[in-house]
Amino acid sequence: MEFILVLTVILVAATVTVGVLAIKRGMNNQKAAKVLGINIGTFFLLMIGATVYMLSGDVAMAEEAATVMASGISNGEGLKFIGAALSTGMASIGAGIAVAASGAAAIGAISEDAQLLGKTIIFVGLSEGIAIYGLIISIMILG
């Protein structure tokens, strides 16, 4: 487990270092995209490997028993909290992207014709509803 943690820290440090070097040297877009793609790919492979290792046989059972004794929360409970956090967080990010696009278009439309205010507010409100759906799902998960 310590090996995975050390490898993750090294990958994060490498990502930051490559980003700083790319800014300083003025790396072209193709090379930067290739380096970033390799870095993201190895990071996700590492995370998948760590997940498989954590959930495999004896390690999962021993750590679950230690976790339950220490804090009273099992792995299933922890995954429930992670699922709730992901549903709220990802829905909020999606809502932010949608509001950015629809809000900018709404402001442009209103500046052309002020009578379009009511119609554009509806589209911005629908975009904000995405975050509420994520919150409802996380309440259902935790409930």
C-alpha cells in the first residue's frame, strides 16, 4: 500500500513539474497534449490498480475489520459517502458549465432584445437544475 501512495505522490509531482516546465519553455500544443495524456493515463491506471489491490481478498477484510473497530464505519459506508460526494460534485461541475454557456448566451440575447429576458431565464434555470438533481441523488444515497 505504501508503494502505491509513493507512486501517486511521484505522479502528482511529475504533473506539476511538467506543467511548470511547459509554461517556462513554451512547449507546443502537440507535445504538451502527448505528455499530459501519458501522465493522465498512468495516473488512472495507478488508481485502478490501487482500487483492485484495496478490494482484493484478505487485504479488504483485514482493513475493513480494523476500520470498523477504529471508527465504526465499514468500507460499504465509506463508499456510500464517496458516491454521495461524487454525485453532488459532478452535478455541480456540470451545472456550472451549463450555466456558463447558457448565461453568456442569455446576456447576449438580452442585450439585443430586452423582451427575451423571460425566455432566457428559463434556460439558465434549467441549467441550474442539474445541480439540484445531483443533490437529490446524494440525499437518496445517504438516506
